[in-house]
Amino acid sequence: MLNKVTAISVCCNTRGLFRRAYESVREFYPDMKMIICDNSNPKNACAEYTKSLQSEKTIVFYPGRNIGHGPGMHCAIKRVETKYALIFDSDIVMKKKCISKMIKRLGARYGIGKIVAVNGSGKNVARTSANQKNVRARKHRRLYASPRNKGAIPYLHPFFQLVNVSVYKKFRPYINHGAPCIDTMTDIFRKGLSKKILAEFPVYEYVVHEGRGTRRAGLRAPLIKYGARQRAPKIRKPKRDVMPKIPEPESIDIAPKLPKSESINTTPKILKPEVVDMPRARITPGSKAKRKRKYRKWKV
């Protein structure tokens, strides 16, 4: 049955995360075909690691730039020659075998995996229940029947999904977006096929997924045990070296203390105007009546 499946993964400058995900999948499926789209910088350690994985069972191609998660998955699906494609993120850890069970449930439908409710822009909408464990245990039909999710788009999450390649080509491809499957899921939803060709599967029983793990790759360390469902410890940045504050010396008055009578007056002198009477103006034939002119003369 594994001859009908090709695994697909996209990575970009995340050697630690991708290595953990790749080795966890290979632990359970060492002979499965795999296609890797590496969007990493050629000088990055991730590109060097993926080059070492190339073999008859593992095909690695390099677009030459970061084309994004959605286009990377689409380019890899084009290269698939088998009936099914298993897509997994670089921030997952596989705990158990589950592909054969997914194939039996999928049949001739589009895909199977974790289904969430999103709006038109790909953001999650209110869940059907406040208890997340109960939501995961609900059946597929409950997602559409809930009045709180009325009008929401069922979204097959790409962190771990099994897709029928021939059915995938009938709808819009995956795009470069925070929710790369949003165009495909919207196309299926508008045609009224979400209930018919999307299947729910309890993925979290078989796979551990770090939410947005690729974005926090630089701040987190890889997990030691693959089966352990736990968060990687945070790596805190060291504090900057701050010079200790040196206490300032007490101020010393060097000037001698004088008695009040001999104290020096440091107040600035203020110039006050003084009014001076000027002699009477000389009367000329064209002059006006006698008047007394005054002017201000500044004195210290």
C-alpha cells in the first residue's frame, strides 16, 4: 500500500526542525518515496543537510529562492507519480504509523487530515466548544452542523494531510499565504463539495505539531524524544553587560565661609531709567506751542 504514497515536505533555513521531522517519518517508513522542496539559502546549513539526503527514495529540488510554502507544495505535487501524496510540515514529529488507516478512510475523495473552520482570509473562527479536547473528538459532520460555525469554510490543515493527486488537480492550487490551502478549500466549499470530499482524521493521536514552529526556529531547541508531546525549551538571549554604577563623590565647598556681613553679593545689577528735565525748546516761527520734552537716560 505504501507504493501508492509519496511524502512531500517544504523547508527553508530550518535544519534542526526539518531534520527532526524527516528522521521521525523515516523511523516508521524507511522505504517510502519522498520529495523535498528546499527554499533555503544555498549557503545555509539546511541546504547542506538536504543535499546529503538525495537518493533513489528521496528527491530534493531547489527553486533557487524562497517561493513560499504553498507554491513549494504545488511544485512537489506536480512531480508525484503515485496516487496519493502525504504532505507534512517541517515542525512535526511522528509518533505512530497511520498512513494505511488514512488511505482506507480516504477512498476516492480529495483529502484527509485535521479539519478546522476558517473565514475567507484563512483565520480560525470560533470553535464549536470551549473544550479543545472535545472538539478534536467530534465527528466530521458536527463541524458543519454547529450553528457557531455557520458560513465558515472547512479547512484541511496542511501540517499533516493525505491528498488524492488526481482530485487535487481539479481545483485551485496551493498558494503563497499564511493559510496556503485557502484558495483550494474555498473553491471546494463554493461548489458544495466540502462534506463529500474532505475527511476528518484524528491526526494528533499520531503526530505532534508545533504551532508556527518554523517561525520560532531560531528561538527554540529541537525536542530530544520524538514521541514526547512537549514544547521545546526557550533559549533566552543573554543580558547585555552593564557597567556597575559608581557612586558620585560628595560635593565639597572650596570657597571659604564668610559671615553674613562680609558675604559677597552676587546678585546682578539692574539698570533703572531716570527722567531728566530738558531745557525749553527754542521757539521758531514754524514751531508748535511751547512744550516740555523729556527723554530717558540710562544710569548705572
